[in-house]
Amino acid sequence: MLNHLVAHTDAHDLRARLEWGQPGLTIVDVRDRFTYNHGHITGAMPMPIDDLASRAKASLHQKRDIYVYGENDEQTAHAAQLLRDAGFIHVSEIIGGLSAWQTAGGAVEGV
């Protein structure tokens, strides 16, 4: 099966995918729990980067589309690499993270 998930995702594209009701994706927030609780993309799963690989392996299917974001694009890229190294093949970084998501008009919780 070909991997059609791009390595970097624009928040507008992800929002469009959700609005079209395309299932089979998970959004992962790798920031610390306090920051997550303060505000995150609606439906995002909290998986702090320190135990990301073990938590992802325990709760996510390896062929599922995973969109990941962190404090900044550097943390996001690191998290995506950790997931790829753990065997996840459909991983995409949300460029600009939460602020880009909010700019795109995406729904947030905890703000």
C-alpha cells in the first residue's frame, strides 16, 4: 500500500480532511500535560514526548494516519521521527502546531 500521507501537513489541509469526515486519523499532542490542558486541538490525544513511543505503541495502530504537533516545529519533527522509528509509517507533522490550527479556524479545547 502506498503512503499518501505527506510528511508535513498544513493546518488548513488537516481541517479540510476532518470537515470532509475522512476517518482513520489520530492527532497526537506531544507537549507536556499542563500545556495540553491549557489548550489543544479538539480530539487530540495527549502523549508527552518523553514517553511518546511506548504510549503510541500501546494505543495506536501502526498503519493509522497520525498527525503530530508539539511546542514548536522542532519538537514536532523530533516527535514524528520518534514515531517513525517506533514503526509508525503514516506520520505527518502539523506545521505551526496549535497556533497554525487556530489561525486556520480549527476547533480547540481547554482554551
